[in-house]
Amino acid sequence: MPVFVALLRGINVGKAKRVPMATLRHLLADLGHSDVQTLLNSGNAVFQARGTAGAAHAKAIAQAITDALGFEVPVIVKSAKEWAVIVRDNPFIDLAQDPARLLVAVTQDAAALARLKAIETLVSAPEAFRVGPHAAYLHCPAGILESEAATALLGKVGQAVTTRNWATALKIQALLPDRL
């Protein structure tokens, strides 16, 4: 069965939208997914599922969360192969001394990814930003909190995306099978 990565946006920050990882694992299992693993408390899951449509899995997971917990959570699902490409194509790997200052922004569709190009005007040197074919990457050497581009990416401009820092992206990759 194919392996997928599910990324939930905006959960477990403060008291709103609390999604315990045990609950997420149970919801995924109830959807018929197997070998479910979660990572950290920020809404990262790896699972096996029938079918190959990440968008369909994302929609089903989002609906299961709404049904079980009573609130909406944006969910993005990528296949293990897609995730491997996202990690491989990071243009700033050599720049990032601190992986917490390198963000990877993932969307469910190409149109949402293309809209992130608006952030380019907010990038201040020595920051670097690039929208690739599968993800956007933002390197903030002075820190995420100091960056207007990061604020936009994490705010309204980035509503259709979810971000992970590079350290988390690599931890997700480590959960995936070696052979894709």
C-alpha cells in the first residue's frame, strides 16, 4: 500500500484546536489507514492507505477531525514520493546553519503554491525565498520572528499552506520507507 504524509495546519497552538496525537492516530485508523505514526505535537502523521489521491485523503481526514472534535482543521496530504521530492529539491540546504530558521511550505494544490510568489517582495537580505514546483522554501537567518516574509507565510498569505521547519521535515522523511 502507498505511504502518505498528513500535515495539519494550526493545531495545538494555545488552547484552541487541540488535537491529541493519540486521537489523530485513532481517527486515521478508523478511516482504514494502517501503520499510522505521528511525529511531535504539531500534526504530522505518516500512514499507509489504499488509493493514491492525496487530496482525497486530506478531505477525509479533515472531515473526520471536524466530526470527532467539532472544529475545522486544514489538512494537506502528500505521498511519500512527493515528500521525498520536497526534501530533495530544497534549494537552501547548504545555507541553513540552523534548521529551525529554514521553513518548508507545503500546499495541496499548485494554485495555492503559485500564490506564495507574493511573498517575494517581503524578503529582506540575507533572507532567501523560492517557490519550487512542489513546495516553497524560506530561509530566515535572523530568525522566523524577525522576518516579514515568514509572518506573511504563516499568516493570511499562507492560509492555504502549512509550514514545517527543516528539522521537522527531515524527521518526517526519516519515518518514510527507504525505497519509494
